[in-house]
Amino acid sequence: MAELSDTPDDYVRSELLCFLQQKSKILPFDDLVAVCVDFYAVDELKMAVSTMSRFVQNRMPTYMGGDKDRKTVNDLLKLILDPAVSLPTFVAVDLSRLPPVDATVSALLQEISMLHAEVRSVALLRSELDEVRGALQELKCLKSEPLTRSPEVIDHVPVAMSSTSNPQVITLSAAQRLQRAVDSGAMERTTQVHRKQKTVVGKASTSKLQSVRTHRDIELFVSRVSPLLAESAFDEFVSDALKSCPDSDKCVEATVKCEKLRTKHEFYASYHITVTVDSIMFHNAIAVLMSTEVWPMGMLVRRFFCKKKWLN
């Protein structure tokens, strides 16, 4: 049998480099490095470094310390995965020096890694639950054992006190401070509710005092109107409808503004109607104008809301 050449176009014997070159397509980077560090001896790592040095221009570094083997295998695998480096096909003659790793083992390694992460998260959650249980226990003790001093005295008591201090001084724990903060917030909200005063609007008519007349607009969208109907007809129609509102005799007569809108078809007309009424009869006027008994049969009426103009 002819001897194997060392040129990049031929085959070169190295069980470690052969394993890295073939399994780099299957196993993750870190798992592959961990398998090689655990399986191969130091002499085999040095021989693989010597073999790889013949096909790269730069000299591979030499590491010291406890993780030197991992760093060495890490450099070898980076060179194998580098497409800019021209390497031969490494072969293995002694099959016993190949780690028994396949795709199933790779999947198991990934699952083990995920399991470790879940175990760490469960341990963290357990510690947080222990802290919550401790805080709840302190709150229960606080409710069962009332304080012997008033809150005004406690405000001046130091938070951290040793067991050798005066036994009459109360030590505030984190749960007690939390409970006091909640109680103070509830008292503040209760005070704000009591301070809120009710606002009323007068309805009595008297000659000694007189209020300012204010007006509000009711905007309506009216559709399915006959195109032959004149716009002035809405003025009389709305004025007659508002006469049925309570207190309409005490208010200034309503004004009606009508604007014809563009429609999709010509066999009907649509209008934007603005009715200005006294603020006293605003709600009653809406109730009347939005009643089905006021408008003719088949006519469509709804509130008209303009689009908001947002500032740039």
C-alpha cells in the first residue's frame, strides 16, 4: 500500500481531527469540544496540533492552566470550520480512538443542557417562594400581636435595633413597614374621597339673579332624503320637533344650520345638520331628535362626529 501524502489534496491520518471534521456537521460546537476533551489524551492533542500546524500559516498558540485542553480543541475546531483554510481530508485508522457519538447522543446532550437550565430556574423560583412565605408569616404575626406604641412614636424609633437594646423599643421588620405603608395609603385615599364636593346646577327661576346663557351644538347626519326637498325645510322641521322638550319655553329659540353632503348616488340626498340649543335643554333635545317617532319613515338619522385633527 502506498503511503499517504501530506498535501492538502490527499488523506492525512489523525483520529482526533477526523472526528472533528466529520462530526462538526452534526454536533453543536460546545458539545463537540466537550466530548473531545473528555475522550482524548494530552499526547493525542499535541499530535493533532502538530499535524494541523503543517497546513496553516500562523503558529497555533500554546495554552497553560486547567482549561488548556479545551482551548486547544476549540482552536482546532475553528480552523476546521473556517472556509478560508485549505485542509486535507483527515482519516482514522484506529477506530477505537473515535468517540462513540452519533446524532442521538447530540440530541440527548441538548436535552440535558435544557434540563439543567430548567432546574436552575426552578431553584430560583423556590427561593422567591420562600421569601414570600416569610413575608406572609411576618404579616400574620403582625396582625395577631398589636403594637404597644402609637404610630407617632414608632416614626421616631430606629428601624434596625439589636436584641440587647431596650426591650420596650419596638423593632420594625420589612413586613411591618409594608403594612404601615398600605394603611397610610388607604387613609389618604379615604380623606380624598371625603374632601370631594358635589357640584350642582341650578334650575330655579328667580328675578333677583340671572345666569349666563350658554349654548351647545347637536350635530346630526341625515340621509335617504328626497333630493327634491329644500334645505330650508329642516329649519322649520327641527324647530317644531324641539317644542316638545321640557323647559323649551324658557330657552332661546334653537338655530339650525344645514349642509348638503356629496352622495354616491343621485336618487337620495344626505345632510350635515347642526342644531344650536340652550345648554339647559341639551340632553332633552338629543332625546327628541334621536327618536324614531320624530323623523319620517325610512329616513336614516345618527349623531355626526367630526374627525379629530391631530397636531403634528
